[in-house]
Amino acid sequence: MTYNRSMHRIPVESSDIVSIGYDAENRLLEIEFHGGRLYQYRNVDSDIHEQLMRADSHGQYFNTFIHGRYRYDKLEGEANAPGQQGLAFVTGNARKFRDLQLVFEPYDVQLEQLVLPVDEVQSQDAEEVAVKKAKQAYRLAGRPVVVNDAFWSILALRGF
């Protein structure tokens, strides 16, 4: 692992990305995500970093041009503050998140919303949809997560 502890990261406004750093000499892009996840992407050209910093949506640019295209290392250390991870609920739906917060409020459970690029699986099998979504969210978050999906089956329409 090539973790550069002195890499300076710049805070950004994003629903999932906290800060971004770049080491031009080593072509390392470092991204800190909400929830303390910290990754370094290798062999990233400076123009990719510059475009990421200028993007209207850092998360969308990351998902389109970086995620799945570069080798990376998940880093342990400065971004991972112990004891600050609660229950991670993967949803981009603010109402679902608020509803779950209300459910957990009496139990003093720290709830964190993670917005991740999870595929919307299309299937008539509710269990298949839930399992695939949960597994993909777990891989993306790098830690246990909770997902929620609704499934309608109208028997009068032969399961439509």
C-alpha cells in the first residue's frame, strides 16, 4: 500500500464524498467518503483529478470516470475514526432515511445515510432483488449496511 500520510485533501460538497487529494508526482488520487472510508486510486492522470474537482457532481463524476476504472487501495487510518460508525442505511431517498431515523430515535442508535451507486436490480423475485442489492452495497461501502426495497406482487394480475 502506498499511503501518503501527508497528502492534503480538500473538503468538497457531496452527499458521499468528504474530501479529495491528489499527489501528482505519484499519480495518486485519494478520496475520503462519508463514514470514514478512505481510498487511494493509482495511476490517475492530473486531468482526471482536475475534472473531478470542477464537476458539478463529484459523486456522479467519480461513478462515471473513476469507479471501476482504476486500481485502488482501501486505507486504514486518519479518515477512519473509531466509534463513529453507526448503522449505515444505503438509500438516496431522503424520506426513507427520515422514516428510519424516527424508528430508531427511542433506541439512541446512530444512523448514517450512505448514498451509493447501487444497481436497481430488475426481477420478479423479491428475495433476489434484496440479496443482490445488499451484497453490492456491502462491497461498495466496505462494511455492513442495511438496505430497504419495496416489492409489489398483484396476484389478480398474475404476480405483476
